[in-house]
Amino acid sequence: MTTDAVTSGAAMRIVITECDHDSFEAEHLITDPVGAELVLTQSFTADDLVANAAGADGLLVQYAKITAEIMDALPRLRAIGRYGVGVDSVDIAAATARGIAVCNVPDYGTESVSDHAIGMALAAARGIPRLDRGIRAGSFDLAAVRPLYQTRGRVFGVIGLGLIGTATAHKAAGLGFEVIGFDTAAEPGAATFHGFTSVSLDELLERSQVVSLHTPLTEVTRGMIGADQLARMRTDAILVNTSRGGVVDGVALVEALRTGSIRGAAIDVHETEPLSAGDPLTEFDSVVLTPHLAWYTEESYDELKRRTVANIVDVCAGRAPRNIVNPEVLGTPGRNSGCAPLAG
């Protein structure tokens, strides 16, 4: 669809490729007033997606992989919106080459994810799930979780001091932790970054009793916590991951837990989802697991849905969206040549 088609009254067609949300009222509150057609599909193969999204001007994506081939099969496609922060399921380079806008909601879950990271860290460090299981089985004893430590004076390391990582760092500091951070965007040798002590990745791993991951999944960060990094961690350390499963080498993590080279882990995101019932991580009492729900609160859920579809409506109507990963496609040759560029 071109901008001329939108302004001439042609209906905007937005297709949800697949989604497990229980309601789409929030999306309809955005699409219905502008007369856009919102279509929910459950497309679990590329062929199904192409067939179900025929004529789409925009796609809303939860988990589906959006490849160059899919983009070429949908010639009207102008915008792809991801329900979330990460866009690793979309071929950004291919979208940019075709002038297709890729949008996300980078700040919707800042409070929710940071709350969850802190909750998981404390649950794992205090052995709360293990104690709960014990008491239900008739054991009224703390032997299984000794030794326990207070938060004050312990070191909390944050890898990735973006919006969520920084929010997590502030909450950890409020609990009495000494907070240190590592971020690739920090200037080499800088003493602080976003208000927290900035250190190298190696130093963070070697000093921290809690290591909390808050980095996107890219080719640089994929597997960034592997066997070598786990070996640098303290034997009393807890690894917390609420970012992306692929940031951690799962096989290496299982081995580190099995040998006792780290104390435990708290994992919300997994390399393969859903996590299978027989996954090795489920064997360890020292591991706290949740099903990729750190992002969820009632507030963040509503905000995510409204803003994801609003980005797409804006692009298809010829307006710059609030959030876009590749702003260079706006107003330049390609499928969004008639779209207003991003201000600034």
C-alpha cells in the first residue's frame, strides 16, 4: 500500500501473524477509529503466514520469523510491529533494503521486567522455592538452603545498562546491594555509566554474587555467557536471565550447575520455548524457572498491545511512528517513500 492509497480511503489491513493473548480489545481501540481491518491468524509456518497475510499493509508479530522471502511474498507490506522489545525474529537488513519499517516497544516493560529480575534474584538467593517445596513435603528445616546472606554488602552485577538494566540496578541498590555494571556502550575506562560503577565484563563476573542479564540478542551477544564466563563467576553466584535465552549457552549453564561452579540460576527466558518438561534445568533445586513472563503486568500488557499496533497504524497512514528500529526507511526510496521522516 502506498500513502496515496491510504489517503484515498483504501482500508488499512493489519494482520496478527500469531499470538497467544487472551483479548485484542486494546488493539481494536486503536484500529477501529481509523477504519483499519485487524485480522488475527495463527500462522505457524511460513507458507501459512504468507497465505493468511495476503494484502497486508502491516504485520503484528509475537514469535514468527519474518524473512526476506516472506517480505517479498507480501508486496503491500510496509510495516512490521513486534510485540516486545527484541526484534531478533525479524530480518532487519532485508526489511531496510525493501523500505519496510520495523517497530517495537522498547520501554513498555521497564518496571515489570526489573521487578521480576529482582524477585527472581531474591527467590534464588534466599532459596524460597526450595524451602516452599520442602515444607509442603513435611520438612521444616533450613539445612537445604544454608548458607544464606543478607543483601547489604553483597555485589549485584548488571550486564546491559539500558532502560531495564538501569531500573533493575536502582532497585538492587535500594535493597542494599553494591551495584556494578557492564555495558558495551560505556566509554572504555569510564568510572560510571548511567550512575553506576562501570567495570569490564570479566571484573563483573568475578566480583558479583548476583549477575543479572539485560541485553538484547544480537550476533555479538549470542552465547556471551558461555563456559569461560561461567568459570569466572563466584561459586556463591546466582545467574539471572530475563533478557533473551540465546544470550546464555544452555549446555554450559547446566554443566556449571552440575559441577557447583556457580550456586544457582533464575531463568525466565529460554533458548527453546516452551521449555520441555524434561529439560536439564528442571533437575536442579537451585534453579528458579518462570515461563517468559517477566514482561507481564496488567499495566505493561495493555501498553504493549496499544503501542505495538499504534506504531503500525502511524506508518501505514504516512506518519513517523513513536518507535522504529530502522528510521532510515521513512521518506526514502522504498515502500515507505511517502512516509514522514522521524523528527530529529
